[in-house]
Amino acid sequence: RELTLFEIVPLLPALQVHTSHECDVFTYLDLYHAIIGTSLYVKLLLYTRANLTCGQELSHHNLSAQPQFNLTKPTTFVVHGYRPTGAPPNWLNNIIEQLLARGDMNVLVVDWNRGAANINYLKVVTYSRDTADNLTAFIRNMQENGASLSSIHMIGLSLGAHITGFVGAKFNGKIGRITAVDPAGPQFNGKPPEDRLDPTDAQFVDVVHTDMDAFGFRKPLGHIDFYANGGADQPGCPLTILSGSGYFKCDHQRSVLLYLGSLNRTCNIRAFPCTSYTDFLDGLCMDCDQFKPAGCPVFGYDIIEWKDSLVPLQQTKAFFTTNKQTPYCKTSYWVDIVTWNHDTRWGYITIKLHNGSEVTEATINHKASSFKKYSETRLLAQFEKDLQKVHKISIKFSRVNAFKPKYKLRVLRIRLTHLERKDRSVFRHIFFPLKLLSKARSGLVGRNV
Ligand SMILES: *[C@@H]1O[C@H](CO)[C@@H](O)[C@H](O)[C@H]1NC(C)=O
Ligand SMILES: *[C@@H]1O[C@H](CO)[C@@H](O)[C@H](O)[C@H]1NC(C)=O
Ligand SMILES: *[C@@H]1O[C@H](CO)[C@@H](O)[C@H](O)[C@H]1NC(C)=O
Ligand SMILES: *[C@@H]1O[C@H](CO)[C@@H](O)[C@H](O)[C@H]1NC(C)=O
Ligand SMILES: *[C@@H]1O[C@H](CO)[C@@H](O)[C@H](O)[C@H]1NC(C)=O
Ligand SMILES: *[C@@H]1O[C@H](CO)[C@@H](O)[C@H](O)[C@H]1NC(C)=O
């Protein structure tokens, strides 16, 4: 029988890019493979500190064939998601390197590119179950060879997040940790727990959402779910298809960049447990007393340190905001303002901090704030940069309704408290009554107490 073109092409070997002839590498495919479709092949690539950049393909059935795979060490699986173009993920080397910088472990890249590269997303979703079954068999084999389930951490991206959930369910939640990086929404939103990731899938499940209105999952799936900038639209990403090619994937991919930034310690992002993003922006959820002495949970790789306080709470949603580019972390201050206006004033505030060479700005404009005579109004101000030695603060007050007559906000006292370094940098600025014209800007020179 003659094979048709559609049968022949998948049989051709995929183009392999070798960094050295002895290294095994992630399967390289292209759009052509995605269009004709690929059938599932699960390749396990081992990276260790002894061989940071050179992957070794593991046998699924004979673990002693690769002596570098040391089962007394912890193992971290990295599971990618849907690959509509067939190209290898561009964050792969980065995450391998950063994980091995954090700990002496086995990093296993689960390369299921043959399977994930298919323009037919529904087919790929069915392969995600098969990939999970394949990994389950492999982990059973690891167990038989002495590995403990507690020492296993699975990091799943997008569709990969649900794969890790399916694997975890097979082990009744005994796997140590699952991290879901913007878990996939399409075909999973609204599904019951057995058909998606859920908190019973591992001893600890942490999740970050960055694109819940498109490729990501909306509802909480873990013990802690971080919603970056509310979880839907990320700063710096194009808002319409007209404004750039990143439109389709920018929000989704931001989750990976945020996670890498936590792994390489570029950013220590505090997140605030809260019922909604709006409440968080309104400054209603700044109290992390329940997590004493650790304080508010830090997003990313180190959230495992909050495991014992988070697991009894069952499910926690936590929020934070970021900058539009790396470093993504913002610097948060409490702003406590006392005014002496006779009538209550409503408005939006922009605050600038100056340190002589640099300026950084925070705009608090999600909700008009109310300023009552002699009572303290507390706002959360998040600045792009963390300036050392602030010596000047300027404030701009804008009215709610630009058509009403102008009025002044008379500030009696303003205090800025750094959320991270309360002990080190509490600035108190006490002034003689000072007039802030609406829409006008005033420079306040304060003392550092
Ligand atoms: C790293 O991998 C290469 C290729 O398999 C191998 O030749 C080399 O011995 C490995 N290095 C170590 C330190 O195991
Ligand atoms: C997992 O997949 C690999 C390659 O696709 C295959 O060689 C292996 O036999 C599979 N494992 C099981 C338990 O089916
Ligand atoms: C497993 O691999 C080791 C080392 O390559 C080899 O000596 C052994 O015979 C293999 N076992 C089986 C069952 O294939
Ligand atoms: C495996 O790892 C353990 C713990 O790091 C170490 O003590 C042991 O020597 C390693 N075994 C091999 C064969 O390298
Ligand atoms: C850490 O990772 C982030 C995100 O990928 C990157 O932008 C940053 O340059 C990295 N920093 C270092 C010091 O490697
Ligand atoms: C202002 O803050 C930046 C960032 O912390 C710092 O690099 C710079 O040296 C500071 N400048 C002065 C004059 O303190």
C-alpha cells in the first residue's frame, strides 16, 4: 500500500538542534507539523547540577540506565502547554538554570511537543490525559526505585498545569507540590475538579493567573491563587489586536516571566489575600496578621514557606500589581492623610517621590477617595521604583468632576509607610496647613524621622 503524504510526513525525524552531539534536546518542530498534526511522544530530559546545559533523555522503563538520575534528591518536573507553532518554549533554558541555582535536584523537562504541536487544540487536550497517564507510570517507577512522592514538585504551564493535576490525582494528592503557571482555561473553565487541577491534587498547590479572560483559567484552583494585576490584563501588553503582535499571548506569557523573576530573586512580590481585586485596590486587604511572623505571602517559588498557614485555610486568593516590564515588582507605601477642609472632599491622587536624582510616581485613581476634616484617610500607593532616601514628596489632587468649581485640599499631615521596611523607612511629614490646589502640584519637603 502506498502511504499518502499525510502519513509520511509525521514519520520524518524532527529537526534536532544539538548544542553538543552528546546532549539530548527538546523536540524541534515547526508550523508545518502543527498543521498536519503530530501524535504523542513523551520525552523526559534530565538536567542536573553536574550537567546544567546538557540534557539527557531518560528511559521510561529502566531508571538505572542513567546514573545521573539520583532518586534521593528532589525532582522537579517542568511540563509545558499547547505549542501551536511547534517551536520549543523560549523560557526553557532559563527555568532549568534557575531551578538548579536554587537547589541540588533533578530537573525533568517533560517534552511532549509531539502531541502538543497541533493546530487542533481539542486533540491536544485529549493528549494531555495521555501525557498524564504516561508520567504517572514513570513516577510509579521512580517510587519503586526509592523516590518519595513528597520530594516531587511539578511545575505546569498552561495546559501543562492540568496535566500535573491529573498526575497528582492518581497519587491521591501525595505529591509534594504542584505549581500552575497560568493554567489553561479553554476546555477547562467550569469543569468539575476531576477534570482539571484542584487543591486535592498535591500536598500544596500554588497558582498564578495572568490571562483569565482569554487563555487562562478564571476560578481558584489551588491552596493559593495569585491574581497578578487582577489576573486578566497585564500592564505593557497590547489591549487590542491593532496595537501589536503580542496581543494573543502577551498576558498569558507574562505569568512565566513573573515566575522566573521570583526564581532568580529579581523581585520579592508581596501579595495580599482578598476577596476581590477591587477591594485590594481600595486598600481593604492590607492586613496579613494571620500570617505572622512571615507577613503577607510572597508570590512565586518561595510561597512554599507559607504552606503550613495556607493549607488549613483551604483556598486563598491573593492580589498584587506589577510594572509593565522587568523588574516587575512595585514598591508599596501606606499613605495616611489628614486634612482640615470643612466639607468632605472627594478626589484622585498622584504622588511623586524624589530622592535628588530620581523620581517615581504612584497614581491612586481606581476609586475617588474621601477626605474628611481631621480624620485620617489611608490609601495604598504603589510606586514603580524603590527609591533610597526620599527627600521630597509632591502630590497632585484631582477632583472627581472636572466641571464643578475648583476647590482646595488642605493637608494637615501626610505619612508614608514603606510596607516592606517598616522599621527602616517610615517617613512622617508634619506641616503647617498647606493648600493643595486642585489640579495644581505642590512640593512638600519633609523630615525623615
Ligand atoms: C554531561 O553530559 C555529557 C553528555 O552525555 C557527558 O559526556 C558528561 O560526562 C556529563 N558530565 C558529567 C559531569 O556527568
Ligand atoms: C510513555 O511514552 C513513551 C514515549 O512516548 C513510551 O516510550 C513509554 O512506553 C510510555 N510509557 C508508558 C507507561 O506507556
Ligand atoms: C538497564 O540499564 C542498565 C544500564 O544501561 C543495564 O545494565 C540493564 O541491563 C538495563 N536493564 C534492563 C532491564 O534493560
Ligand atoms: C545521590 O544524592 C545523595 C544526596 O545528595 C548523595 O548523598 C549520594 O552520594 C548521591 N548518589 C550518587 C550515586 O551520586
Ligand atoms: C530574572 O528573570 C527575569 C524574568 O525572566 C529577567 O527579566 C531578569 O533579567 C532576570 N534577572 C537576572 C538577574 O537574571
Ligand atoms: C535614588 O534612588 C535610587 C534607587 O534606589 C538610587 O540608585 C540613587 O542612588 C538614589 N539617589 C540618591 C541621590 O540618593
